[in-house]
Amino acid sequence: MPKTKPNTPKNTKPHSTQAKTLPKSLTGIQGLDDITHGGIPKDRATLVCGGTGTGKTILAMEFLYRGTPTMNPAVLEGITGIAS
């Protein structure tokens, strides 16, 4: 049986060149802004997750504190629980 090619439209570019850059909001935290290439996506929810003691709350508090002068609205919500 001959091998078949997947059904891909012609004249398509690789996914990475089609991706649009989202507008970013600087966090004011230099290291975070560097590794996120300019901050977190603007006007979108951002989930920060990790184990106990990884710095999630500190990161959120720094973002709230440093974001205040730029007037970026922000909400900090905490959820705790045990995954089943």
C-alpha cells in the first residue's frame, strides 16, 4: 500500500510564522518581563500554578504592587484544595 501525505492545504506557512504577537503588559519585575518577552498577555487572565513554597503569592503581590503606577487593573484570587 503506498504511503499517503496528510491532508494539508497548499501555500501554508509554518505555524510559528502565522502566530500573532499578543499585546503585553509589563509586570515591572525585570526578570519576569525578560523571560516572558515583554510581560504577560494584556487583557487576559493569567494562571500561575505550582507547589507549596514556589513563590506564586509573592509573584502575584509583586505584580499588584508594581503594576499600580501603570494603572493596570488586576485581581488576585487564591484557590486552595487537594487535587483528586
